[in-house]
Amino acid sequence: MDKVFEQYLALEEKVKGYNPNLNIERLRAAYELSRNAHGDQKRKDGSPFVTHPIAAAEITADMGLDEDAIIACLLHDTIEDTDVTYEDIAKKFGVTVADIVEGVTKLTRVVYTSKEEEQVENLRKMLMAMAKDIRVILIKIADRLHNLRTLNYQSQQKQMEKSLESVEIYAPIAHRLGIQKAKWELEDLSLIYIDPIAYEEITSQIDSRRDIFEEFMNTIKSRISARLESYNIKASVSSRLKHIYSIYRKMYSQNKDLSQVFDLCAFRVIVDSVSDCYNVLGHMHDLFKPIPGKFKDYISTPKPNMYQSIHTTVIGSEGIPFEIQIRTWEMHHTAEYGVAAHWKYKSEISGNNQSEEEKYAWIRSLLESQQDTDAHDFVKEFKIDMFADEVFVFTPKGDVIILPANATPIDFAYKIHSAVGNSMVGAKVNGKLVPFDHILKNGDIVEIITSKSSKGPGRDWINIAKSSEARGKIKQWFKKEKREENIAHGKSAFEAEMKRNHLSISEFGKEEIMQAVLKKLSFGSLDEMYAAIGFGGITAVRAVSRVREELIKARKQDRQEKQPVAPPPIPPARDKSVKGIMVEGLENCLIKFARCCTPVPGDDVLGFITKGYGVSVHRTKCQNYLNSRARGEDEGRWIKVAWGNTEGETYQTALTVSADDRNGLIVDIATALGAVKTKITSLNVREVGNGKALAFITIEVKDLAALQTAMNRLRIIPGVSDVERPGVNR
Ligand code: MN
């Protein structure tokens, strides 16, 4: 039997071990396809190339992945390196396997060059987003792990690239997915190439003291075991030295040498149940001295990546601190294989007929059930990654640019710089010229062709661009660069919209109407409005709807102003009696409201017995009343009155408005009162000199609250300095 086949058989055994439903023929067919396709290809170490995908598949089998994933892993380099196509794989093994292989191929094509942290994070996100299926990432990690294990056959340049990429991109992804085992191995293997001297220093120092460490670990281990046995707690106790990269980080971040780095040794107690975990914890704290602040309960509060364990650091009689981790077997499996472990668990329960959505639903629910903020961020990231509403693309230099989903080269260009967008004349995606509305996909390399003789963006670009950033910048350009054109463009759009609404341009042309509209829309001139419509700052529809409003108002007001009105500011006297007023001691007496102070319900009022005209109601603040009292006249004629039922009644009251004398003031006042649904009985404006004007208004309101609303509305009209109720003491 040849060696390669032996290696394959070992894989088959491993998968059968945890997956009794394995379709052995299918797995073998994948192996054969891979072996034939890779043919004579060799690894750098001289072994047949196919040993690599088999070894990677063994790692994915350690993770407990499903049949499709193992098959895809066996084929993971075929699309990239052999004649085998996506269609070939889809035909033989189904679309799922083909999609996974294609996914891995795409990730492989992503070129990593060392970047600053933000770019690195974007790259991680992009890989996750590109992967779509979590199995793609898991296979990629297995692939990378095996490549690192055999990296010593590569050139120095390659070694450096691969190990940096592993530490910066793949180890954090593995950590995020909770695959500690892969994370550690990626880090330790990379360190050999990243800092060979430190790696050598740490390993040789550990080696030189290995006997001491071994003895120490054995002693502690047996003490733990003995204690738990005596209490009949079934437990597996193991010990290990912490992994080299973590020692390295401790040494260099805290600037210590190895002898100063404590807790190099770690112990792990694995039990059957959660209650045993806490039991064991109690015994450990009884057996050794716990170090305050070094206890963490990740069982009740799991880490975002689903990790669960109790950690405690203690000191034994030797005076050396060490960490003990306590967990159940299930937690242990999750800690080692993370998302992969849950993958296996879930696919065993529900088979493989889940939709993509269902496949990720469990990840989400699992993560969302975790409460700490880290977990929240993780969920957010995971969602972005898995259900991307973003697209990640590259600049030709290899920087990752994040754009909204369905973004186009226009969005890309403006994201780089508005000058790039404004002078864009063409775009290439993955080296091929594309139209400007081409939809970008994850991992695309986008190149913008610019020209100094470019005439700027096209007007249709605003509709093509998906990002508000690009649209804003395009509008900005039109606003600045193309004023004349914008005015012409905007004018014709405006007039077309007027026509569509059967509104007359000449009526709009009336000074008052036009000013009112411009003011409403905050434009200083008609050209400004046209220009804004032209560059897309406002739509013609919106402008025309304002015109319509103003025309309606003006027509109404015309009708009102044509009616003969008594000279302002004093409104005509009421002819109704008893209008919501109760007069003390009198019934059905004639009531009128004083024209001097025009009270409304809510005002403090009193009555004056007139000669032959009944009771006149004044406000207690009325200047006439106050004058009368000051003179001491007519004491007996002032009587108490009160508001009764005023429901359904309205009351005329007067207002004076002081304002800058200007065109359109009347219209603005009418509009303001219309806006608060206040009926105007009369409205007159008088110049008072110094560029000032006084408006006398009579309105009908139901009470003081309504009056105050109207007054407040009038106060915010530009140029208005004061709004008063006349006739009262102030
Ligand atoms: Mn590979």
C-alpha cells in the first residue's frame, strides 16, 4: 500500500470515528479526484502535493466538521492549482461543496501585506464576509495551519509573509471563533519565523529548566488528583506549560525575563457537570492559597467566543503561582474547537438540510444570549460578517475599502477622494474595464482611471452611487462647478413640475408669492432655488409643493382682504351676550367684551357695568381699568365676573406685531397663523419709520393657550422683534 493512500485511510478512520453516517464512497471519490488532479505536483519538501489537502482535512476532522467540509478540504486547492473547475466539483459533489472550495480559493487569492491595525481589522472582516459559509474559514485555518507546520521548506520571504499574516489575520479569527487550539498553534509556529531569537531564547530556557517544571507540575497534579479522589469527584487532571507565544507576549509587553514571568504552568481539571466545577473550585481554594483578583468565572459569564471555564490563580507551598482551569468536557470541546464544535453538534441534530439562514441562526442566538458588551460587539461583527450589508474591496495597493452593499466604482472613487471621483473617466475591476454602474463584489480589486481633462461627474451618477458620501460629493461638485448649467437645468425641471401640477408660472411670479416660497425654502433668490434644483440639493417636486401651498393661502387671503373690515386694531364688539361669562349676582345680562384689551378664556377678567350696554368684560391688566381705579372713579361699577362654559366658542382678540418693514411680511404673518390654524379677522401693516413696521392683527381663538401658540409662532418670523396684546399695562 502506498504512503499517500495510508494517510488518506487514517483520515477516513478519523472521520468515521465521529460520523457514523459517513458516505465512504463519496469521501474516497474526493480523495481520488484530488490525487489525480494534483498529479505529479510536489510540495517544497518533495512529497506529493496531495499530502497537503489530506493533512489539512485531518485538521478539519479534528475540529469535527461535517462530510461536505472534509470533502471540500480535500479539494481545496484544485480550482486554484489544477484543471478541475467549479462545475466539475458541483456535478460530482454538489453545489455546497463546490461553493466551499470556491470560497477557499477566493480567500487564497487575497494578498496580505503588513498594514496598520485598522486595515488589518478590515481585512479580517473582509475574509469573514467573503467566506459566507463558516466552513470556508475553518478550512482556510486548517490549510494555513498545515502550511505553517511545513513552512521551513519555503523561502525566507514567504516564511515572513505567511507567519505575519497568520498572527495578524488568522490567529485572531481563530480566537474569535473560539478555536483556541488552532490559535495557539498558529501563533507558536509563526513566532519561529517572526522572532526566531526570542523563540529560541524562550524554548531553550524552558528546556533547561524542564526537569524542574516537570517535577513541579507532577507534584501539583498528584495533590489535586488525590484530593478530588478522596471526595469521589471524577475528574481528569492535566498540566502544561503555557504556549510560547503567550509567554513571549508577557515577556515583551511587561519587559520581563522568563524567570520573572510567573504562572508559566497551568493545570486543567475536566469534570462531568457544572456543579462539579464549582465543587472542584472549592477544593482548590482550600488546598492552595488563591491570589485575590485572579479568579474569573467564565461559566456563568461565557466569553464572546463561547469559551466557558473557571480560571483561578493560586500559590502552593512552593511559593510559585499557577493557574487552574476548571471546566466540563463539553466546555473543553468548545474551548478547543469553538464554532466548529457547535457546528458538528448542530449538524448532528438537524442533518444537513438547513437553509443558510438556519445555519447561522444558532450562532446568533448563542451569541445574543451572552450579556457582556464584548459579546455584543462580537454579535455585531458577526452579523456584518455573515449577512454583509457591506462590501469589502481592494485598492490596487492592497488597502481594504469598505462600501455599502451594491456599491459601484463611483462610490469607490469618491471614497478614495472627491478629486478622484470628480476626475474619473473609467474604472477597472480585477483588471477589466467596467461600466460605472458595475456592482462591486467582495475581494474585487478596483482601479479608477482619472484624467485632467475630465469634465466632472455625470448628472446620472447621483442615482448610480449607493453611498451617501459619494452622492453628497457629487452634489457638491455640481453646486460649485456648474452654476449656470444648474440654473438652466433646475428652471426647466421646476417649470415642468409646475406644468404637471397645472400651476401658473405667472401667478408664482408675483412678488409676494415668490418671496414667500423662497423664504420657506431658505433661498436668497430665484436663481439660487433653480441652481439647487439643478444640482439636486432640493427636488423640483418639493419646490412646487411649496408654491402650491402659497398660492392657496394667497387666494384665501385675497378673499379676506376684499371684505370690508373695521379699522384696526380694535375688533368689532361682540353682539352675543353671556358668551361663556358668568356675572356675579346677575343672570342673562347683556355681555360684551371690551375692545381695549380683548380678553379670551384663561385671562383674569372683571366686568364694568356700562350705561345701557350691559356688562363689558375687561382683563384685570387692562390699562383702562387700572386708570379708572387709580382715579378712584366708578368704584361700584366694577363687578366680579368669571369664565363659564366656553366650549365651542371663539373669541376675537387683537395683537400688534413689531417688525422690520419688508416685502412679504403680510404673507409671512398669514402663513404663520395659518400654520397654527388660527383664523385671521383682520390684518393691516403700517410703516412706522426707521425701516420698521407695525402689524395690527385680529384673530379668533378659543382660549389663552391657543393665543399663546399663535403669538409664539409669530415671534419666530424673521425680522419680527415683538408681539404684544394691546391695551394692557406692562
Ligand atoms: Mn492549501
